[in-house]
Amino acid sequence: MAKLYSQNPKKDKKLNPKDETIRFILNYSKALSVINYKNMEFEALLN
Amino acid sequence: MRQEIISDAILVSSYLKGDETSLEILIKRHKQRIYSFIYSKVYDRDVAEDVFQDTFIKVIKTLKRGKYNEEGKFLPWVMRIAHNLVIDHFRKNNRMPKFDNSGEFSIFSVLCDSSLNAEKAIIKDQVESDVRRLIEELPEDQKEVLVMRMYQDMSFKEISERTGVSINTALGRMRYALINMRKVIEKHNIILTN
């Protein structure tokens, strides 16, 4: 039987990170605060 | 629609002023390019996910510390961070399974197999048979005490009771047995080490 060449090859889905990862990053950003005190830098993660 | 109009630079500056949604827009705008770039290097969804996450953690930290000064070049900057983290990932993975013995510390100096290898087992057998032959050369009374003490693990009290001599005599015979064995070893240059 003749091969069908008209069929489009499967296109790879666009690669995207998981929503979970995005959510984590956004929550991290909200939680992180950088405090500067007398030339010193402190990172605080407040959940 | 409005999201498409706002430039990265404006979003970055509004994020720096505390607008968290700007970051969300930036991530959603560039996530596919950044993630695809990472995946094209690591070819593993989970690793790509980790590197992507670490990339943005670094981006967030740098922005919040006020260290970002590449206005208008947000995406190339993020891509460079991702690229560096991909390199770090490969470096770490290359290093992990290897034991580098060139340094000062060698892991094999603290790790060893307590069981004897074939050569050492043969040497041990040889040494033990040499010692037995030396014992055979001892006078009968000394040999008797030494065998009871060393091979039968008897106390000198038990030895004295078994042989019918005092403990001191048993101790003395043991002492002479060892002295005599040492003499023979030295005389014939017998090496009894493993």
C-alpha cells in the first residue's frame, strides 16, 4: 500500500513549565523581602 | 491586550516598586522561550523545571536587592542566568559520580574493604602455618602452655589446673615459649608479617 505523505508530521507541543512551578516562583517572590540595614543585607522569607 | 503593550523595562520597574503582577506578566510572556532553551540543553523535563525555577529565584533575588541594571534587556539577562545554571547543572553532574584522587584527600584512604584479598589471604595462611611449625619446635612443656593459652583460649589458672603446675610456672613457661620462638625467628630471619 502506498504511503501517505500528505499527513502532517506530529508537531511537538510547545514546551512550557508546569503551572505549579510558576505558582511557586510567584509565591516565592511575594514571600521574599530584602532588608537593608547599615550596609548589611538581609533576606527574609515570610510565608 | 494591555499586557502586550507594556514593555519589559516598565514591568521590571513596576515590579521593583512592589507590583507582583508585573512579575507574573513577565514570566508568562517569556516562560516558553526560557523553558524551551533550558530543555534544549538538558533534555529532561524535571531538570528543566528545576533550572527554570532556580533561574527565576535568582532573577527575583537580584531584582529585590536592586542589583539589576540592564534596563531594556530583561530577556537576554534571564537567558544568561538560565545558561549559567545549565552549565552549573552539568558541572555538578559531572563531578558527582567521580572520585577525584588527585587532590589532597582521597576517599579511599578512609574507605576500605575489611575482607582480605586473595594475596593477603595466602600470606595470612602462610604466616599461620609458619607459626605452627615454630611452636612444634618448642620443648613439650612450653608448647603445651602456649597452645592452651593462644589456641584454646584458656586462662593461666585453667592451664595450671590442667597441667598440675602453679600459675607462676605456667606464666614462666609461656614467657620462655615466646622468647624461644623470637630467637628462632631472628636466627632464621623469618618474616611473619602480613
